[in-house]
Amino acid sequence: MAKSNQVDPSTIRNILTLRYDPNQQSSLPVLTWKDFTPTNTASCEMIEKYMGDYLQAKIEHFGIKKITLALSSGIDSILVLTLLKKKFPDIIIDTLSIKFANSVDESEKATKICEHFGIDHKIIFLENFLVELPKMIDIVKLPFWDLHWYYVAKEARNRSQFLAAGDGGDELFGGYTFRYSKFLSLITKNSSPETKIQAYLSCHERDTVPDHERLFGPECRFSWNSIYEQLMRYFDNELDPIEQVFLADYNGKLLYNFSLVNSRINKNFAIEYLTPILSNDLINYSCRLEPRQKYDETTNVGKIPLRNLLKKFGTDIFVSDRKQGFSVDTLNLWKSHGMDLCNHFLSDSRAAKAGIINQEWIAKYVKKDDLDVRYVNKFLGLLALEIWYRLLVTKEMKSNELLN
């Protein structure tokens, strides 16, 4: 993207609005609405088989003796750990969790399940989440800020060549329940595709700000219509509305943020990545499940088949009540480090001078210590953009610079 001092404005628009860019190349298959046409019935046995077959094939192909697992207290990673212990008792397993300063701490629950299985558990404590952001951005070559996987992979390489995770559970089995109920409340059976797109975006409210279009400079040529056009294929089809959301979620951050970022970071550390929920067989199977078999609108509970499989194994008791995953509290991060870093890098923004972002918008908010979380998240995105620009466009910054 950064060639001969040229910047692709669509990539900047997409990442600062959607937190992904569909112009990138993902290692996962792009799916269409026809791939989500329900033909299958939920079965714990089938899910267990597909995940187990994937792990068996990887273990035999690489001759794996030891695996490190990224473990939160969520359904997906606990399920992967449970299957590994159940089906491959001779494999040595250790686990990693991240504990962010002044954020929700899931490491205690993760430790309990490790004690249950009698395996080693390492907690990575991050006081300043942003300290190595230049190095992380240099690896992924894109202006993302939430690159916590860097810290997981960096530690994992010292423990095993093989790193496993529960990626894909939310997208394939309906895990984003905090958005689904809001989306359904904003539409009717007669809603137009554009109305559903607007509802979908409003459910990702932490990704944008009320004056979002004003943060861009003239070179980005931002328009909401260009964003709507990219999402239209997911909402202008014959699927049930909640299936349309599943389709958009799969073809969104999963393909072009989470999967893309993790793949590039793992490659940097020469790590072989194991993602049994994202096996080809399980992708094809799960996308064709009736949506109500994955998500119950009445109770607002998702991942029903995965929950049932964990219950079958007796390890559902270790799952956190609240969905969190590895997630930093951005409001506290803003107060401890983010505001100072954004003032330092964005007060004389090279991206703003190039007409990519709006310096006046920055000046209006950057010195406020009581910003709404949506503005905090946006400033962290702008900080990543500025560092990316200085690293790969103007080349005035080195990747080993620390943001202390």
C-alpha cells in the first residue's frame, strides 16, 4: 500500500471506519450468501469430529509433541483445550493469557481451568499496551492499533513452534450477542438493504464517532455511500436478517483483521498456527446451520452448539459469564498512555499534512482527558495510522522505537 509515497485512500477509509480493509488478501475463503443457506442440523458430534480431524491431521503432518494455546476464559479457547486434552493426551500443552493494566482480568479463570487439567499457564502482563506499536505495525504493514496477538506470539515462540487458538467461534457460531439484539430491534421484515446496513453499522458503534466524516482530509474522499456499497452484498439477498449479519461478520474483521493480522505476526515469529474452529470442514458445516440453532433471540444467547459440546465435556463451568477475550480497557489506556502519545504524534501529524486526516478534528479533541470511548478508540486508530505513515511512507521512524 505504501509505494513511492503513495497511499491508497480506500484502505485508510475502510480501516478507520470498519477496522478492516476488504482489499487485502485473506488466507480464509470469501463466502457469499449462498454459502449461508441453511441445510445442516446442529450436532455436537459433528463439531467434535471436524475439530478433532483438523487437529489430528496437523499433529501427524508436523509430528507435534508440544502445543502452546492462547487461553482466555471464553468458550472457544476452552473448547480447543478440552479437545486437545481429551483426544491427544500424549501432547504436552501449555497456555498463555494476557493481563492488561487497568482492564478486565480473565487470567484468574484461565488459571483455574489449567489447574483442572494440570498444565502450565503463563500470564503476560502488559502495563503499556502501545509500547511496541511501531514494531507491530512494521510486521503487519497496515495501520492497526489492536495488535495484542504480537505479545502472545512473541512469548509463544520461546515455548513451542505450534500455537493454537479458538479463532472463529464468534463469527461461525453467533457469538456477538451484544450486537444481535440491537440490530433486530432496529429493523423490520420490510427494511431495505440500506436500512439494515445502517443498523449493522450502528451496532458497531465503538468503531465510529458522531462526526466521523470530519476526521478525514480531502485526499481520503470519504463518503458513507462508499462504505454502504461494500456491505450491500451481505444485506441484499434472500437470507434471514440475522444470517445476513453472520455473513457480514465472517467477511469482515475475521477475514481482513483478525485472521490477516495473526497470520502475519505468526509468520514473523516462525510459528505454525492451529485454528480448529476455522477448519474448512467446520466453516462449511457451521455456515449452513439454521441461525436459531446458533443464536437464541429470546434469551440472547449465542454459540449454542459450542456451549452444548463444552457441557458434554463438563468444562462449561470454567466459561466467563461476560464475553471479553483478550481486551484492553481503552479509556484507562487513554488516561495512562494514549492521550500523551496522541498529543506527541498527532499535534504535528504527517498524515494530516498529506491531506489524509483532518488536523482541525484532531485539535478539537486530542487534549481532552474525559473523551467518550468512541473518540478514544478513534484516536488510537489515528495514532496507528500516523506511526504507519512515518514508518512506511516518510520512513522517518524506526520499527524498534518504543512508545514509552
